[in-house]
Amino acid sequence: MTEITMYSAQGCGYCQAAERLLRGKGVAQLNKIRVDVEEGRLEEMIARSGRRTVPQIFIGSLHVGGFDDLARLDRAGQLEPLLRG
């Protein structure tokens, strides 16, 4: 399965929903980066994604976006092929 990175923060409902969706698709290894506690990670996330809100999700090097973007991919049947690489 392709490496998945998710920038997240404590208490973020969208982050939790994104993780639930990914786990439901069989994702066992999720590289979660906490922008609220890891110094410099918010700036890193903004530089990589161009966005300031969490979650920001990357499947491999592809920036998927936030939870709404992830859910849209899933509804379109495009998420599972991305996860398989």
C-alpha cells in the first residue's frame, strides 16, 4: 500500500473522520504529523499543500487535500486505486 501522510491537530473532527475513512479502506500505516505540537510542521504543511487547514492528506507524493476532497475521491471510486498505488 502507498505511504499516506496526514497533517492533523488534536480535537479536529475532520482529521478523525479522514482517519476513520482511511482505516475503513484497510490503511494500517498512517504517518500522522501533528501541526499543533510538532514545531515547524504547520509551516511545512503550508509549503507542501498551499493550505492552512487540517487535515491535509498526501497519498505518496500526491496532495489529495482535506477530508472533503478525500471523501469526494472515495465517492467517485478513485480512492482505492490511489491507495493501492
